[in-house]
Amino acid sequence: MRTRLIKLSLRLCACLPLRAVHVLGAVAGWLLARVPNDSRHVAGINLARCFPGLNAADRQHLMEECLIETAKTAVETGPLWYWDRERIRRLVLSAAGEDLLEQSLATGRGAILAIPHLGAWEVVGLYCSMRYPMTSLYRPPRLGSLDALMTTARERFGARLVPSDTAGVRALLKALRRGELLAILPDQEPRYGNGIFSPFFGIPAYTMTLLARLAQQTGAPVFITYAVRLPRGSGYRLHFHPLALPPDDASVEGITAAVNIAIEDCVRQIPQQYQWSYKRFKTRPPGEPRFYPRRTS
């Protein structure tokens, strides 16, 4: 029943113009900011720890903006998963730095897109899969019955999705060696044993090492990539930022730290569009207390 309701909601949202979809998201986010719920609880903790200099009123305002954008992310999934190629392409009004990506691909080394949960990350994958051979790492949804829908939607313009297992990693390496594009969400907590603690907003965050290992083994350049959601459903602006690797530290630890620093720099530009409702700091170094205490109301 839950799967049917989700699929119906996605279909109904796909029948609306993007502006109307974002209005629905704004209403839902406004309600999330006022009713006790896990998203508000987690976002409040993350913002308090990552922006300690903000006063309570400014932090509350930022949290409301964040929950509105998070709700827009959810409801715009319908249009992004069901609309045709040309309609999606018209939503992308600009792509700053794409010329640098094309220059990198022309060298034959491939490139790695590090796509954080910032703005409309679904748009990045769809747009790039229209233009380049691309392999994307993905994590199956918690509702397994939605896996086929998600995979079909994300692959419909030519992308290939691979899971985060040994076979998936081999597929990523082969794609890079063919000079193709990879897409990875670098700010998802990996399974324990597949990451290291690296600072993010000054807090040790358990961070995947796969991206760093791929860059280290292949020499492929990394681009921090995100799509800014524009007001009133007018579309998106993509940004491709080449990652400046530390010249004195090409270790996995050094590359991982550089990725987190670069993502933080991008998030600070549009903090309201980062997914602060995600438990980014759930895994803690040994001996540290829980980052997210249980919600009491």
C-alpha cells in the first residue's frame, strides 16, 4: 500500500508544472518546520553544531528554509523521474564550469563527479547522462519495491547504475579507464569499515574513501557538482567545481579531507539547499557520545 501511494504521488506531481510542484513543497516544508518530527529534530541539531555563530532566530529561519527545500526535493522527484528528455533539458538554464569538465574528458582520463546532497542532485545525474557516457554509484532504496522505478528513471537517458559492492567498484574502475564519467554521492555515510573520519564543518564525519581511492588509482580529476534550485520553479543552474587536490598530500586521507572541505565551501554558498535533515554525523569516533539524542517531543 505504501509503495502504491508513493508511486501515485510521484505520478500526480509529474502532471503539474514545476512551479506548482515547488509550491506544494514549500507548504509541506513550512508544516515540517512547525510540527514535531524527525526531520526538524535532526536539522536543528546539525545546524546548531555546524553554524554555532548563528543566533537562535537566524538558525530557526535557516532551518525553515532548509525543510522547505528538502520538501521540494521530495515532490520534484515525480517530474524529474517521469518527464521526457527535452523537458528536463530545458530546466537547466546554465552549467558553469562544464567547459572544464569537457576539457578533462577530452584527455581520456575520465572524470569523477562528486555530487553532494546539495540543491537538486537528481538533475545533475539526468543532465549529465544526456551528454556523456556515465556510470553512477547508487544505494538501493529502503523500500525495495521502489528500486525498479528509481533505476529505470535514472537510467532512461543513458546512465548506468551500479551498487556499492565489489562488482560495482570494478565497474566504476572500468568506466574511468574507458575515459567516461562517474557520479558518486560523497556525503552519504558508508558502511562501517569503508570510511574514515574527516572534518566537515569542523566535526569529524565518517566519510567514504572510495572516491579518493578511485582518484588516486586512476588520476581522474574530481568535480564537486550540484544544481541550484531557482525560485518560482524557473529551473536549475548547474555548477562544476574542479577539486584542487592537496599538492603535499595525495593520500586517501588527504583527498578525502579535500573533498569535504570543497563540499563545505559549496554548502556555505546556499546552506538552505543542503539536506540538513540527513544524519550526516551519526557514526562517531570511539568514545564520543551520540550526536543525535532521541527526540522528546
